[in-house]
Amino acid sequence: MTAAQPRFDAAGLVTAVAQDADSGEVLMVAHMNREAWEATLRSGRATFYSRSRQRLWEKGETSGNAMAVREVLLDCDADSVLLRVIPAGPACHTGARSCFAVTVMGGRTDL
């Protein structure tokens, strides 16, 4: 039996969302190429592909804020990946727990 694989786009990438496995908070979004996907599955540590640096990077390799991967899920079209992780520190390079710290709209109660 072949393990499920993401559908990489024309650039060889797939969007990866890192979510705190305990709280459910979305921590960050990055990209994975096939090599990052395989490294993550092999090591159990979140590994991504940096489009700006054109190389793999393991989350926390310089900051120490690694992400241990508890679960890997594919969406229904296999064109995005959800990593349920245990973060060792802040996810954002700014030092914030999550990269999603700026509220644009919120607090609606009429929905």
C-alpha cells in the first residue's frame, strides 16, 4: 500500500499549515517541496522549503523553536498539508506565538 502523498503544484510546492496539536491555534503557513515532505515524515520535525532562500529549513534550526509533528493530514484535494505540532516556542520570526497576530476583522456576533 502506498502512503498518501500531497499534490505538489507546478513549482513543486504544497502549502503547509502548522497548527498547535493541543490548543488548535493556527501557528504559521509555509511551503513544502517533496524533500521537505519526506524529511518531515522521516524525522518527525516540521521541515519546510524556503522560497526566498531556495533551500530546506527545519523549523527552529536557528531559533531553537522547533516543532515536533504529532500528526500529518492532507486536505480532500491533497493540495494542502496540515501539520499538528507541539511547538517548542514561538512560531513567528517576530517572537509572537503565532504568525496570525494581526486582527483585520473580528468580534462579530451577528453570524
